[in-house]
Amino acid sequence: MAAPARSRLLELTRLRCDIFSTLYNPLGLRTGAKYLRSRLRGPAMVQYYPQQLSFKQLSRAMPELKLVNFEEEQRLFDVAERKKRGKGAPKKAKSPEESRRLAKKKRK
């Protein structure tokens, strides 16, 4: 008995894919269908890990406690000290004439 023709086998494969709602891929190319069919992992991970509260959220939720963020206070103190010594961030330009980049272009 002779083997069925290749075209008949491809036709059978196409029909089988239509019936079982699978992807017709006669060349066997990589499509990522396995990962696209699988359930999303994100919602399960969100439920697994508890919600993390930041200090800001906690102090806003309970203002009667008058909590003090020592790390933020230290940061603000350090910024003020640096500004006193002239090491702070430069002031933002309020107009294009004040910007250093524009001044540089005008000099050239």
C-alpha cells in the first residue's frame, strides 16, 4: 500500500487544526504559542506578596501619630548644608534666556 501524498497530509493537518482550535504551522516555525496559551503569572504574584506600605503612606493614613521620617530629614539637612557650601544643584532656568545651553550657543 502506498503512502498518502504530502498535500493530502497537509490538508488533513489543516482540518485537524480547525477542529481542535490549534495553530496550523506546517513549517514548524517558533511561534511562542505555548507561552501565549498559558495563564498569566502576574495576578497570582500580586496576591502572593503583601502590599508594601511606604513611610509616606503610613504617615498620611495616621496623621495623629505625627511620625517623623528621619531619613528624609537627614536628606533635607544634607541638601541645605551642600547649598551653604555652594555645592547644591544649580537653579532651574525660568526662561530660555537664562539657560546655560542657550548662552553657550550665543557665544559661538
